[in-house]
Amino acid sequence: MKTEKPILSTGLPGLDNVLQGLRPGDNVVWEVDGIDDYLPLLDPICREALRRKQKLIYFRFARHAPLLDADSGAEIHRLDPQEGSSGF
């Protein structure tokens, strides 16, 4: 018998409709012109993960201001992009 994994939410019903459901382990990659294009998505996604008591992990390897801080509830990993992908 096949067990169906639960459908997750981005916290944004319209985006959930476009994606037609997320499952644990799915990856969603955003290509944006600037970080300001991504910021409106970040808060709802994080709030929904925390509401569902899901582990929220933030890999930080950019030079812009941090998107999440220690009070966000996220597990934060700071990576140095100068070291290349071997540190990942």
C-alpha cells in the first residue's frame, strides 16, 4: 500500500495553487533580479513552517543583509562563498 506524504504550504494560498502542492523534500528555486523581489515571499513561508512546527533552516552565503535573524526560529548556517561549494 502506497503512503501519501502530507501536502505542505508556502503560507501563500495563491502560490500553493500554482505549485499544486509541496511534499517534504521538494525544492523550490527562485530566480530574482534583486533580493527585494524575494522578501514578500519569505515571511509567509517562514511563518507557515514554524506554525506547522517544521524545522526551518537558513543557509546564509550572500553579502546582502541577513534575511533571518537569531530570533526568527530558524537554524542558521553561515557559509563563506569564497570557499566554494566544498563547504556545503
